[in-house]
Amino acid sequence: MASIMNQTREIIDKALSEDIGHGDITSFLLIPDNIAAKGIITAEDDIVLAGIAIADEVFKRLDADALFQGLASDGDSIGAGTVIARVSGKGKALLTGERVALNFLQRLSGIATLSKRYADAVKGLPVRIVDTRKTTPGLRCLEKYAVRAGGCFNHRYGLFDGVLIKENHIALTSGVEDAVSIAKMNCPHTVKVEVEVRNLDEVKGAVKGGADIIMLDNMDVPKMREAVRIIKGHNEREILIEASGGMSLDRVRDVALTGVDIISVGALIHSAAWVNISMDIEKG
């Protein structure tokens, strides 16, 4: 979590600035500077927790002497009504940071909770559920962290850390085989080349072009099964197989049973509902 915190202090500061602006008017008018307070943070839903250290950092940015006691760890399954943290410090700081801290906790725990449901759906099968780049602008590092907290895995972080030839790349070349061949000739041997395919002809082109990973995009289960047969029947080298497009909880296990190695699910992040987490503050 330390490396995540190094990347996200700027995110936290921007979130606080967005909410506070020129100052917390209500707390300024009502709360003397010398009032101490304590807060109790409680899960109101059954959740998988993510973001507890982020909440801690929010309050520390407003009150360096604030004491934050996490009572659960990221990745823990938490029952509704469970106290997940206690915080004490300056009353103004707790009031000012409350909403931002809860926003991070509710958003990230929502992603972790949904990710756990997907991980459980394929439990026991030799497949990984991974996220995509369909993330909230500016929050990618946190949202991808939450996916891992829920028991799933990350796809590439951005455009810079992996070759993934997609439909729109192919549209500007002579086809799948040509696009893969060009990428293989020009990228370092340490970098794998992945290509998105939409039909069985493109599957064959990807194999012939030398793809290291083949993404089966928006195929139905019977077509995926046939694609897997074609790819695994090519015994010159190991080719990883990824399935993508239209993945849902009620479908993901059937997809896993086709023999694919990876299933990418944008819904882990873009369709995760916020969970309900509350904070009660009193004089302390």
C-alpha cells in the first residue's frame, strides 16, 4: 500500500481542494479551534474493504496529529454494522475530511466487493479475471488497487506498458496477421504482443502472425470454444488466450470453462456500485 500512497497524495489533495475550496464555512462558524473529536467509521453494507489507508491519509493531511485506528484491512470481508476504523483529532479536521474520506472508502470498497464476486464465480478454475483501462480519469491507480483487494488482477496499466493491437489499429493496417508481424519485428523481445480478434479467420491470422496473446472479443461461448481449439492446436509455442466483451457475473464461469486463460471485465470498475459506509463524530 506504501507505493500506492506515494502515487495518490496528489489525488487526495485535489479531492480535498475540490470539497473545501476557500474553507469549510460551516465548521469555521460553529466549531472552536480547541475542540477535540473522535469519529467512528462503520460499514452499513456487507462489503470487501478497500481504501482504509487512503481514509487515514485524508485526515492526516488536515491534522498531522490525528490518530487513525484501522480495525480491518483491505481485502477483508466485512459484515454490515461492523466498525472498520476509529479516528480522533481536531474537531474541524474530522468534519472537513469526513466526506472525502468516505467517498474514497465507498468507491474503492464498491470495486473490491464486485471484484470478489467475480473472483468467486470462477473459483477453482485455472483462469484470471482482470480489469481494463475503463477507469475514472485520474483515479486509475486507486481503482486498479481496489480490484486486487477484491481478489482479481490488473491488465496493463496504460498505453505504455504493453502492446495490445485493437480493432482500430487493425483498421489502419493490412489486417491482423500484418499488424502482429509488424509489432513483433519492431518491439523488444521482452515485450509480449497481444491482438484483439473478432472471428475465427482473425484467430488464424493472429496465430500465423506470431501473437503471444490473443484476445477473443465479443464472441459467444461456442465460437470461443472453437477459437481455443484452434489456438491450442498450434503447438509451436504457448499462446495465452484472453476473452473480453460483454462479461457479466452470470456468464463469466461459462466463459472460463471454454479454456481461456484470462477474462477481462471492464465492469469490475465502471459498473461497481458504491457501498454504504458512514461516520459518526462526537466530542472527544
